[in-house]
Amino acid sequence: MESLNLKLLEVCSKCGACYHICPSCLNLDEGYDPRAVIKDILAGQYEKWLSHKSIWQCLECHHCLEICFQHYGFENAMAAMRTLASKKGLATTQVKRGWDMFIKTSKLGEPAAPARKKLGLPEAAKSGAEDFKKILKIYQERKV
Amino acid sequence: MKDFTVFWGCTIQTRFPFLEKSTRMVLDGFNLPYRDIDGFTCCPEKSLVNNIDHGLWVLTAARNVALLDKAGVDLVSPCTGCVSNLATVNSELHLDNKEKNKVNSILNEIGLEFKGKNKLRHLVPFFHDEVGIPAIKNKLIKPFNGMRIAIHYGCHMIRPSHALKNDDPLDPKKFDNLIRAMGAESVQYMTKLLCCGQGLDRVDQHENALHFARLKLKELKALKVDAMALCCPSCYLQFDNNQFLMEKEGEKFGIPILYFTELLGMAMGYRPEDLGLDSHRIEATDFLEKWQRLNGELAKTTELNRQLEEGFGIAQP
Ligand code: SF4
Ligand code: SF4
């Protein structure tokens, strides 16, 4: 996915259509507005947004993606900003915590065994944690 | 019908095992050919993993899909996020051979290959398309005639549509059809397709998450619906748990949040407590009472009609 495609963003700066279908744009009082972020990206001044809570307010509801004639949507610009923020250690506390758990266990939680027993559920299938560890190692080695 | 496995996902198995229970009960009730397979990890959650490392998001999802290729089964999930994530990666790899080869060069090391040959479907469109409305109607013992239910689709049941291809992404109908098939009215409301907003709770913005929950619950309270129906553990968390938290602070909505599988199970005659309804934080007492009462009336009418019909057959003295 081309996340920060300046050519596409150039078109966004003239369009802005998805603002009017975006639930966060329409409902958050403090004013979530990717149009402002996109303007700054195009001007090369996006730095200030990396520590702004706005970039985490995209709900990834994909409404913008559905209506966008470029098949781009605000969400892709916002996701790219979040990746940049994360690289600088600026992800929110819960995101960091979730990420650590995922990397360590391959999941975001383990089946609740006592509750399963009480409900009469069969034992949960085995997770793929071991294989995940292996491919994660190869992936990281190849990345560097 | 082709064999399938159920992708339960982290949230249901960690926090809401009773949703797994009701799902298994309805799948068993229809005698559907499913089996659990070992080896799944987190789908993984897009808003978490993709934000930080797109490549790892793709690789992890591709590994889960490759397990289906190995077992030769389709996938059905009662979680909208899981299906949407897996389907999005599936479609991305089908469009990009280079990336697919890169992923497979790693998966080969653990004896897997991503082919993406099997169907990935959410439980609601699966019931609509594969089980079918007539078969569902045949199973109904205690339908919801007279009940007013508001559907919350959940964004990821229907979007992104290029990957999921299961309903109209801006005007979906399948969940509505199912709720109507169970006898209830699917109440139409302004915020019907509004995102639940639970994602904000995962990025340390609890007040904003509550703000989104409130938008829908307020409207549904004004419309006096009997319940909200959904089929996503994340949306369930948002409307059941966060509604409960708001009620503790004195904001009362009183909207029971019922999972698609719980409604279907109840209509099929299973007992609410066996389906896990007593694990909900928002009680469904009023809903259940009204439903029992209406079913009593329905049974009486049916009995009267039977006697009437019989009357015509009685031989005159
Ligand atoms: S995906 Fe994000 S930016 Fe797009 S409409 Fe939804 S909340 Fe707005
Ligand atoms: S993402 Fe698409 S719909 Fe939104 S402003 Fe850009 S071009 Fe317009």
C-alpha cells in the first residue's frame, strides 16, 4: 500500500470529500481533520502531527476508502503518520503494550481456561506461537 | 457445504468465551461441518500491528491463511475484525506477486505456503448466503415477532468491500434480512452505520470512546428499541461494557446488547442462560419478559387458528 503518495495527497488537497462521511471528523468535538494534516504533509511540515493525538483518532472504519475515487482514503495517510510516530517511540501507551504482547505471545490474550470449563467448552486449539517466533526471527533478520 | 474452521480470535476467547458457546450451539444446531484447527495466532489486529509494521502484519495474516490452504477448509468467524484483516491481506497478496513470493519464502521455512484458495467469511453473511433464510425459518421455535431490534453491523463486517465482497458497504442488507427472518422488526435509525468507536479505547482515549457509544445509545433509547443486535466482540465490548460503565456514573440507557448467535439460539429454542446471556453486563430482563409474553400470545393465536381450521374439517351431525 502506497501510504504517503504525494501525488494522491495532492488530489486530496483539492477534494476533501471523505471529510463529510468520516465519523471522527463529524463527531469529535475537538475537531479531527485529516485535511489539515495532509496540507502540512504536502508542505513538508508534518513533524508536529507525530505527537498529536489526532492521528490516533482514525477509527479505521474504511468509510473514506469506500467513497474515494483514488481508492486511497484519509485512513492511509493517517496510518502512515502513526507508523512514523511509532518509529519515533511516540505510540500511545496502550498501543505499545499491545504490540509487546503480540510480539511475545503472537496473540492479544490467551483463552480463559476456567471459564471455558464452566461453560462446557472444549479445550481451545493450540496457538501457533512457536512457528510465529520462527518466522518473526527470519523476518527481522531479513529486514536488516 | 464445504468443511470450515472457526477463527475465534483473541478477544472472544480471552474475554467473552460465552460468545464462543452460543456460536458453537447454533453451528451444532444446524449440523454444520466445522472443526477446530491448531496453529492460529492473532489475525493480527490491523490498528495495532499494521500501524507499526506493515510487513509483519501481512506475514502473520498470511500464515493464518496458509493454515487453511494446508487443511483445505474455509474460514468463518464471529469476529468482524479478524475476517476483515485476513481478507484484506488475502486480497493484497493476490494482487501483488512480488510480495506474495517474499511472504512465501519465509513461510516455506516452516512448511507452509500461502495460496489463499479458501473462502474467508464473517458468520452473519455466512448464515445468510450459505445456510440460507428458508433453512433458518425452518428451525424457529420461539421467533421474535413483535420485538423491535436495532442492528449495529460493525464496520468490518462489510468494509473494506474490495476484500470482503459480501454486502453493500454503505447500504448493507444481510443482517437486516436475518433479523427479519427471525420475526423481529429491524428498526431503522440515523446512526445505524456509525462506527462503534471502540478503537479509541485502544489508543488511550476513553472519553472519546464513550462519546461514540453515547451517540448510538441515546438515539436507541429515544426510539425505545428492545435491544441492539451485533456480531463483533469489539463492538460488543463498546456497547455492553462501556454502557455499563456509563450507567454506573448515572447515565441510564437500558439497551441490552445481543449477539447474533444468542438471538438465533433463543429463536431456535435454546435457553438464554445456556447461551450465556447471564454473562452480560447489561441485563436483558425486560427483553426476555416481553419476548416470553409475545410468544405466549403468538402460541395462543396459532392454537386458535388451528382450531378454526380444524372446525372446517369436523363433520356436521
Ligand atoms: S477510516 Fe478513519 S479517516 Fe477514514 S472515514 Fe473512518 S475514521 Fe475517518
Ligand atoms: S482520500 Fe479520496 S475522497 Fe478523501 S480527500 Fe483524498 S481523494 Fe478525496
